[in-house]
Amino acid sequence: MSPGPFAEPYEVTLVHSPACHFCDEAQESLRELARDHPVHLTVVSIDSPAGRALVAAHRPAMNPLVLVDGTFFSSGRFPRKKFLRMVLGGRVPATTSGR
């Protein structure tokens, strides 16, 4: 699939917790997604200083915490490939207005 007009990959951060099956499933789904889309996946341990800072900043209800381009995307059971592919189907240029 073509990345479209944006050459830069999506920066996806997964905050992973030990013994978390939702975290493992999210990581596998994101790796599969990266085969078809320009995605750069960074996995951060929840026990690391960076992981603790991200959890403090975003306060996810469940693990894992997933950020896309630095913005909260999901927590808990990862919305499977179909949903994420829909979201990643194309970037909308950043605006100064809220959501």
C-alpha cells in the first residue's frame, strides 16, 4: 500500500506491561500493520522512567497505552487492524483548532 503524500512514518509508541496479554496482542497487531503502512513502532516498558512518565501524562484506564504521533490513541484491548488501518488511511494536516 502506498504511503501517500506523507513520506514520514507514523510514530507509534506502545507502553508495554509485563505479563499483559493485551500488550502482547497490541504489539503483534502493530507489527503486522507496519508491513503495509509507514509505521515506526517503539515499545516502552511501563516500568521504565519513560513509561512511567507517559502513563502519568495520559492516565490510561488499562494497559497497554498506545500513542500515535505523540497523541493518545487507545488503552486496553487494542482496536484491531481494521480500525487502525482506517485511522492511518491518511493524515489530516495539523490545525490549531481542537478536536
